Amino acid sequence: MSSVSKLSAVYGGSKSPSPSSSPSPSPASKQTSPSSTAASSSSEANGNVRVYIAGANTPSIEFQSPVSLGQILAGLGWASTSSGALCVRGKNDVYVSQEKITSGDYDLHRTEAMKFKVVLNKKQLVVPYAFPCLQVKSLMDDICFRFAKYYTGSLQISELRTSDGYLINKFDTIRDVLSDGDYIHAVDYNTWISEVEKTCNEEWLDVSQEDFIEEDKKKWISIGRTTNNQLYLQVGVARDTKKLEVYDLEELRDYSKEGTTPIITFKGGEANAQYHMIVSFVIKQGVVVAVICDVKSCSDLRSRIVQQDFEVGDGGKLEKKTVTTVQTSEDPYDASSCPPPSLPSPVHTGPSVDHLLGDKETQVQAELKKTCIFDHMRVEQNEKIDADQQWARDGGFMNQLMVNLLLINSSPDKELHILRIRTQYKINGEWKEAEQTALGSKRGYYNYSWNWEESSLDLAPTSQSKISVLAGFKIHAYQADKQRRLHHSIPSPLSLRIIFEDYSGKEGIFDVEYVNPPLDTYTEKYAETRLDPKGSKYDKFVYADDLEAECRQYIAIRKKSENGKERLEVYMSNNSSYYYLYPNQLKASVFEAIKTNSNEVEIESLKQSSNNDNLTRRVIAIVNQQQRRVVALKLQIQTTTSFTENYFIVPHLATSDN
């Protein structure tokens, strides 16, 4: 009987060679006869692993160090049945690591199989396992294999826990931490990720790259420390975590080979557009001292590589140190290779509102009038006239003047009865009836109360009364915003007539004059007063006037730096907010231009149009496909009466990746 046949008989092997042949040892093994065994030198001295096999003609076999139990069994051409298993024991009958057996003398020992009651989510299985001398991670693989038939997708076991919730270390030997018949709770990878992510609350480094080929699928790596003082390594696409691993101090000590060791590698994409996320440990003098994060999206020319150094501080606490950018995803910016683009000349057509602008402090005020309109009735204008506009409807809007008067009845014995009040305004030398007239009172700044049904009033002898009179005119024009002035289609100064009619039909006329204030609209100087900090200037200010709507529409841009990162801020008139343009947004325009084979791409998030198409503001990226960058922004404004097209040369915007 051959040595392998005897071994199979003694240890219950399930596979043996035919009696007529003997197995050929593997290249890494050497069989030794009894006589030669006694004469051979110590296996520790020659650096080999010698395994003694009781009950066989060839009692020992040598392997090159290191070797695993699997390699030993393969060298013997023998596999164990589920009723028992072979394990390797060293001196004093101590079981050694079955994954990495180093130089020395060992013997094969048969162990009994164990059974475990395993719960995974809501499924339960009895799992027999024939190799209790192996590490727990081998049992995890077997549990995963047995449960896989009950799952439609991929299944991965990340942790094993005892029935009372204690974590079972996957690097421990099974027989050292578990007993036959134990209940085990298996945790699948997705469940484990959701649990561990709750502990990843101290991020040290986030390396992320936008992907403009796989849109809205940012590629990223995040590393840091968990609440349990573990180093976490996390990679993902968009909002999905693809891989997550955590390492405590003991597990970090297992990595001692000098150099760089990949820990997580995740790849994807098409043949001509691939991405990857690679996380590696940097090991110096047997200690893990840094993590290297390598991220490349499908649209990147090359990887972005960042190194995060760390150390074990006081009390064994993991602490981050310096961050170093090893490589950017783009070549460093070189102004000499990016000359200013050749752009068309600016276009500006249509009338201006400059003649409506002015200085409010030097504005000529209309004289306050005082006069007698009846024998015993005196009218005095006691403050300047207010002008206002109502919101547009039915193709136009009401422009209104509010005149504040003091009426005095100087008669000692006669009452004054006014039947109605009318208003007129003078245009082209003729008096025209106002479309609106109302009697009311002023309650505060631009706060009036009007009686639209009745305009009569009575005044007792020797009494006086403050009243307000409204005159309204219908303006058939587009309205961009409400103005507290008269539309330019009405002349300024404007003569306004208030007619008081008593019950006898007698009329008293009171004439006043209104002078329009300067147009309150956005000039570059005024718009810059809104910037923070005070005294800031725009890098570009482009406008188009709308004479019909009496306004100036503009697009303004400035470059802003914050925390070492730069962006463009885009401001637009009649809008209290402003918009950010980050380098990644500009890069998205580049890939859109490549996709459509165009040199111009409109930035849709910045397009603004009014409901009736009287105003359109557009920002269009001018792309140099060869340089893969936006070289300029075309700024267009179309109003009812004007059109402007101008250009802003996009400066270099510093980021953490260039």
C-alpha cells in the first residue's frame, strides 16, 4: 500500500490513487523515507516545513516555507470528507495557523467536524463544517456558499456574531472561539455597511471626481476614523457605497511588508471610458503610516492620487496627519498654452434709458401750490406728490399720482358742500380726463385709503380737512417692475388739474405740477453697492436697456476665492440671488460640447426668460475642445427694445485638483 493509500485509510480520506500507482509529490514537496528522515538535517535549520504522517510508509514530507494546509493536502493528492478534517499541530500539540505554516516540524492531526445553527436575516440553516482548525473567515465563506441559493443577487458575509451579540474575529481559529452546536448570527455585506456607516463620523479625507461621461455618477473615496477607533476605507459611485472596510489597531499590525499594498480595488466603465477607485496602505518599517487614494472617473485624463498620513497617538487613538496631492487628474495650468481666445466684436443695439437717469439730490422739486378756488374755500398743497404704479394686467398698467391737500373753509357761517372731484392732466397742450379719480386719506409712507365709490365731502364753517386725491392714467407698455414715477410716455413736468364741483354746478380749479424723479434702475455703480465685501468690483458688466419697461437688464460676473478654491459668481438684475459657476460645471459644458460636436453650449441653469418673452438672458459656454476647457462665456440679453451680446474671458479657476 502506498503512503497516500495508508494515509487515506488512517485518516478517512475520500480520494486516493489507484493501488498500481503512487502519487507524484508537488514541486514544492519532497517525500522522505524513514532512514533518510533520521539522517536529514533539522527542518528549522534548512528553512523547510516538515510534516509527519503517522501510519504511513513515508512518515514525513517536506515543503518549502511558508505553506498552507491546502497546499499540503494538494501535495498529497488527498481531500478530507465532511466527517472529519486534518489540521497541522506544532510543538506541545499547539494548533498553528493553517493559512501560513512557517519552517519547523509538524504533524497532521484529525479533528472532528462541527455543526452550527446559523441565522442570516430571516433564514436559518444548520451548517456542518469539517475544518474547525481553520480561521473563522473560512467558515464565513462556507456559510455564504450554503445560503447563496436562497438569494437572487450576490451575497457576501461580512461578520459573524454570537447569539448574545458578540463579534467573532474572522482571524481567530474556529475551535478557539466556537463550540459544536453554537448559534451564530451572520451579517450580510449590505446590512453590515449600513451599520458601520453610522460609525464613520470623522472623515479625514474625501477624494471625489465628477464623471461627465457617466453623468451624475461621481466616483469617490472617503477615509477616516470610526467611533470605535477603527480606520475606515470607503469607496462609492454617486450615493452608493461599493466597498467599505474597517481596520482596528490589531488588524493594521498584520500589514508589515514594506512598500505599498492595495487594499480595495473597484473598477468599471466601458473599454474607451473606464473608471477606478483604489485604496492602498503605505507601510514603512513594518508599520502602516498612510493611505493612498487613487480615483479616476470615465471623463478624467488620468488618476487623481492623494495620500493621507496618520499615526497612533496617545492612548492608541488613530490621528490624521498631513495630506499630500501626489497627482492631479489634469496637467497643471500653463497660461502660455492657453492664449486668449479670438472672439467676435460685442453687439449693442436699441435705445438707452440714460436720459431718464439722474441725481436725486439735485432733482428740481415742483413748487407746492396754495390758492382760493371759491370765495370762502382755500386749498393748500401740504407735501410733494407721490407717484406709483400698479402691477400690469390686460396689456398695460395704471400709473397713479397722489396729491395731498389741506382744505380750509374760511366762512364763519356757511357750510361747504362738494358734490364731486375730477382730475385732468395736460398732454400736447390739451387737458385730458384721467382714467381714475378717487378721494381718500394718507395713513403713512405710500399708505393710502381710497373711496372708489364716492368723492363728495362737506366742510363746516371755519373748519379744515386733510384729503388725498388720486389721478390714474392707463399706460399701454411692458412693465419690468413697479416704479414710483410716471412712465416716460407721459411728459415731465406734468400739469395736473383737480376740479371741485359744488351742488350748484360751480367749479373750483386747483392746478399742481409733478416733476418725475430720476429712473431708479441698476447701473454698474449701483449694482456694485450690493457686493460683499464693500468696495468690490465686477470683472464684467453687460447690460441692455428696455425703454418701454424703463429698466436696465444686466448680467455681471466676478471671480471669487474661498478656502483656496475659486468660482465665478453670476449676478442678474431684478433678482436678489446670484449663481455659482464652479470648475466642474464648466467641465460639464466641455463634455457636452464634445458629445454634440459643438463649440457652444448653453448653461441652462443660468437661462432666464419672462413669461411673455419680453426679456431673455442667456449665458453660453465657448469651448475649446482641443484644450478641453471653457475659454469664454457669451452673454446675451434681449429686451423689448434692445439687444446686447458680449463676452467674458474665463480665467483659470484654482481647485484642489489643478
